[in-house]
Amino acid sequence: MPGLKKTIAVLPGDGIGPEIMRAAIALLSDCAATFGHQFEFREFPFGGTAIDRTGNPLPNETLAGCKSADAVLLAAIGGPQWDKLPLEKRPEAGLLRLRKELGLYINLRPVRPRPSLRNISPLKPERLSQTDIEIVRELAGDIYFGKHEKGGEGANAWARDVAEYSAAEVDRVARYAFERAESRKGKLTSVDKANVLSTSTLWRQTVTALGKKYPTIELEHMYVDNASMQILLKPDQFDVILTGNMFGDILSDEASALAGSIGLIPSMSRGKEGTPALYEPIHGSAPSLAGKDVACPIGMISSASLMLRESFGLETEAQWIEAGVDRVLDHGYRTMDISSPDSRVVRCSEFLEMVRGDVHDAATHTERYGWGV
């Protein structure tokens, strides 16, 4: 698909964010030059950096820039210097508002342990097997967006966080999950806590009714406590996992450990067709590593390749970047956080230049790599 022209809103954020974002932008620029596309990158302040500049984690300029873009690329936000602010003024409040303003109600997190990194997974290779999971998390409802109340003082202090779902909210994310399962192995596991929660009872009823419209999909229901155990006992039993906002937040972080590090996993948050989706690694801003050029950029790079695939329909280009990362890993090069005793430890910037060199070689020797550039 040559000649694509796309605008990408870039939110480097805080901590290691600017460092790993540079890696993603460099590879996207190389991709555009190699395949004949035009990517315009528009950078905006967001999170703690935006608070320091404007007093607002999501300035109006940033929100407008995100809404007008074809996709949004976010690195990471947050840090201890903003932890004493009221909840509604912290960097994370900016992310929740951005999701709401962009109408993002689906979060997709693919968990595919890389063959060359299986030695850093906490699971034995035989238990990890051929794990390839997509976790579809509802993103706009549940306890995160319900009413939050607190009162009283001392021993009489109290707090309340309300979880709410409507059938329509469950239905729209479930349809997406069924469609993902149709394009994969044809199995969907819906995770809830229907034995004790009214929201989960509604969730299960809605998913079950919708499942009748997808007769080729094997649908199973699983309580969240059992699901959290099964992800570790036998992760290859799962294909697509569908769950609510809070359960999805927890389970997807747990599942990322299967790959060996939370720093390796990308994510996509999306809403209706035709609106910009948001791509980000699932790790945090790692303030203690900021400015040291030691952070792993793979989660950010993988988020960029996920954007190419899901928002722009550029499957070949996404594979081109991912294959470059894999080949560098195959040669034993690692950033500090994913290293093992026999690794060749390199800095973030060095890892990037190795990937750039590899994909340049792939573009130059198309007969060897088969990209047809």
C-alpha cells in the first residue's frame, strides 16, 4: 500500500517516555522512507510534563491535536513528583480524560512471548508452549469511571467507588472480541465474577446472548480468580480473553510476565471506526531510569508497529519492524532489564541503531528477506 499519508500525534510524556519515543519515531521514519509513505509527527505535552508547563495534564492544544490526528502514539506518564496532587489533577487523570474525549472503549493487549526471550519468562518453556493471547479489555466503564466518594475522619473515615456497566457497553466491546476470535483460533474466554457481582451477572448474560450470533466461536466463561491462575498454569489454552476494565487492567499486567517483562508488551485503545486510536506500551514511566539511556524500547517500538497494522492496514511494514527487533534479539543483544548472563548488554540508543541497521539491510537485500520493498 504505497503512498499513504498519515498524521500521528506524539505524546512522549514523562520519565523514560521521551527516550523510548525517539526509538519509535526513528523506526517509523525509516519505514516511511523505505515504503514510500508520508508520516507527519506532531508532538504535544501530556501528563506530568504538561502539568509543569500548563498546570493541566491534558492541555486543550494536546486534546485538539489528538482528535485531528490519524492515530496517537503515547510513551508513558507519571512520577513521584506528582503523587501528592489531588487525584483529578495527576497525570493519570489526563489519561482517563483523553480516553473519554477520544471515545476509546476497547483496549487490546497482545501477549506473544518472543522465541529468543523465552529464557527470561518465569514459566518453563514446556508450560509456556505456544502462548499467543489477545486480551480485549473494556475501557470506558466499570469502577474506574464510576462515582468516587469519601467522607468522615480518622476511624470514621469511609470511601466508595461504584462499578457500573450497561448492556450496550458490554455488547460493543464483546462484538469486537468475537470478531478478533473469528480472525484467529476461534475461541473466546469471557472473564467475570458473576457469582458475586451484579455488573458481572449483566456482563455474562450479555456476552452469552451475543455469542449465539457467532456460532463458529467457542465461548467459555471463567471467574477472574480462576483466570488469573490459569494464565500461569496453562497459558496456551487461551486465544482471546474478554473482560471488564478493572479485571482487564490486572490480568493483562499479569499476562505480560509470561513474555518476561512488562516492557515488551504494546497496546491499542480504540473507539468507533474512523476515530483515532491510541497506542502505548503497557509499562510505566520508570523515573529511576530516566535520562540514563538504559530503558528497553521494545514495548514502544511494538506499539508503533501495532499502529501500522491496526490503524493503517500496513501489515508488511509492521512485520518489517518486528522482524528487525527479533533478529537483533537473536544475536543476543539486550537492554539491561531483559538481559541474562550470556547477553550482550547495550543501551537503549544502541539497541535502536542495531534495529535500524538490520531493517536497512532487509530493505537493501530484498531477495534475502523477501519483503518486496
